[in-house]
Amino acid sequence: MSIQSTIEQKLQALEPTFLEVENESHMHHVPPNSETHFKVTVVSPRFAGIMPVKRHQQIYALLTDELAGPVHALALHPYTPEEWQARGEARPDSPNCRGGGNS
């Protein structure tokens, strides 16, 4: 199973109404077909009343093995359904890699 698929599967524990896991490794200096850099957008009613840092901690706890091993970078965008709707169901674009991308 790919790392991306594993992340998607583990984040189902948050009961998301929307989940997008994007492999952004190609934007960094890594070998082709790497799975080291990800952007995660997760929308869940379970985030209601929880500060952003606690939301991140919940995600980190679910992905302990991946963060201890193959995943080098993880950009997190956790929202409640209301926050997601207020944003127009859009997440921020990722910045360019400061080390230079392969694109």
C-alpha cells in the first residue's frame, strides 16, 4: 500500500466529510516517485471547539509511524464543516520549495 493510501486510511478515524491527501514530493528535491511531502486537507465535525494546535496533534497521533519514517513534511489544513464552507471549500496553495523543485 502506498504511503498516501495509508495516510488516507488512517485519517478516516476523524470521520471526515472531506479528505484530500496530496503527494507534493515532486515539488522538492527527492527521487522520482517519492512519497515524502504531503498536504492534507481534512474537514471533520470532530474539530468543533478544538484549537488548531490540538487538531494538528490529533492528526500527528494518527500518523506517528509515517512521521517517524518516510514522511519528511506534512502540511495540515484541518477545518470544521462550517469553517470549510466559510472558506469557499478552498485550502491555501503550497509555497514553492525553498530548496528548489524538480518541476
